[in-house]
Amino acid sequence: MTASDLVTEAEFRLVGLPTRASIPLEGLIVEGTLVSGTGTAGAWSDELNRLLGDALGVMFVSGTFNIQLPCAIVWDSPLALQGGTHPWELCPIVLQDRAIGLAFRGNTDRPDLLEIVAPIEIRNRLGGMQSGATVTGRLLPGSRIPLK
């Protein structure tokens, strides 16, 4: 079984690729620590579902997957989206070469934290990963998100 066999159709939609395509290899390589959120993530995933769900043909799982980075990073051409309670910036992210999600931010106060939503339970896909684990990924350009 290849990594692409694990990725669902909904995940491939986040980067505008057909099911069973090759997982994108470009992007900014990031590594950080999996951390628990503040308990408000369900509201953010609900809002992103309202803003993006129909347009992308996906439904994000309630909650977020959060990666604390060792330092601030600069996002490559994030997709800017105005709607709901915040102006949003979004970039797709490939996690551990086994899952695809969307990193999002409603502000830039925490450039060292990645909050990620996905149409799957990321922790489960990554083998039940627990807080404190090291996570690697590739933050893709926001232009990969297929919104017109």
C-alpha cells in the first residue's frame, strides 16, 4: 500500500487533484510538536465548513490538529478568504506523507503555530499520535486550493 492509497478523495480535493494521484511533494518543510488546542477549534472548523465545504466538496471534521513550530514561518501565497468572523489565510499541508489538511489562521499573532482542519481524523490517520509527538509536513502554496 502506498501513501496515496491512504489519502481520501476529499483530501485530494483540498489540493485540486483526482483520487489516487501522487501526494504533492513541493512546499515548505515544517517540523514541530503536536499540541492540544484551547477547546474552541470546533467553532473554527464549523465556520470553515460554512465558508469552504460546498465549494471544495468536503466536510471538515470538528476540531483541529495543532503543531507548535520552533520558530515563526512565512506562508507561501496563502489563499485569502473573507467571511464569517475573520479574514482567513489558508494553505494546504501534507502531514507525515499520509494525510492532507488545510492550515488556517484568522490572524498572524501566532506565526509559530499551525492550526489544521481536515475531512478526516488526522490523529487516527497518523497512528493515534499523541500530544508531544514530533510532526513533519510540507506547507503548500495557497494557490493549490481549487477555489475560483
